[in-house]
Amino acid sequence: MPSGPTAEVLAERLRAAGLRPTAVRIGVLEVMQASGASFASAAEICVRMIERGSGASGGTLYRAIHELEAHGFLLRITDCARRTRYRLHIHADPPGTLQIVCHGSGRTVTIAEPALADHLASALRQVGFDPAGHTMTIYLDPDRLSPG
């Protein structure tokens, strides 16, 4: 299980963002912290919270997830099947990191290839995007990939 900020540190981060550090919000962050860089659906987060003994009603959980996303704690993606998945955003990778994310499973692979990251950054700048200081993420649709 990846280590990370304690519940007290998470509570301070929530307060600094103007959010009350409720048990549900801290629980969601702890569950996502344990997931590391992996994406999880709200249903998967709910199951993991129940497994930890800290379940909440569906409405409360979804509201907490949306508030955490709105305040920058969670990163949201929608996969090719239109399922929404979340990842802990404070599990930030260093700038210039390249991530490949499977839209189907949410599986994330981090690639530390400076030459490839530089090439992609150059291509992005040519079309008006400046990725400086950001993680570059490429989302793959497994249904559209050719075998081999």
C-alpha cells in the first residue's frame, strides 16, 4: 500500500482548501491514496470504504467525490465506455512525466523517457498547447487498438 499523508495532514489540506475534514472526505482520500496512481470508479471507492469499515450513503459519497474533484484533490477521466473514474490528484508526478492510461480498465503506466516527453511537448507546442510543468497523459481506447 503506498504511503502518503496521514489523516491529520489530509484534514489540514482539506481545511486549507475551505472544506470541512469529514470522515467521508478523509476516507475517500485515504482509499485513493492506497490506490496510488490507479483510477477507480465511485462504486469501487464505495466498496473499498465499506471494506475499511467506513462506508457512507451513496449520495454522501458521490457528493464528497465531486467536492474533492472540484477542489483539485481528485482527477476525473471518462473512459471509452463512458464510465467515470477518479485518481488522487495530489499523487502528482513530476513535470515532464508521460502517462499512458487505458480507457477501458483505468490502468496507468508511467513512462520516464525524457526524449519522448520532449518530442511530445514540442509537438503540443506546435499546435498551441504548452505542457510545461504538467504531466502529459495519453488515453488509449483498447477497442480501437490494432493487435500486434
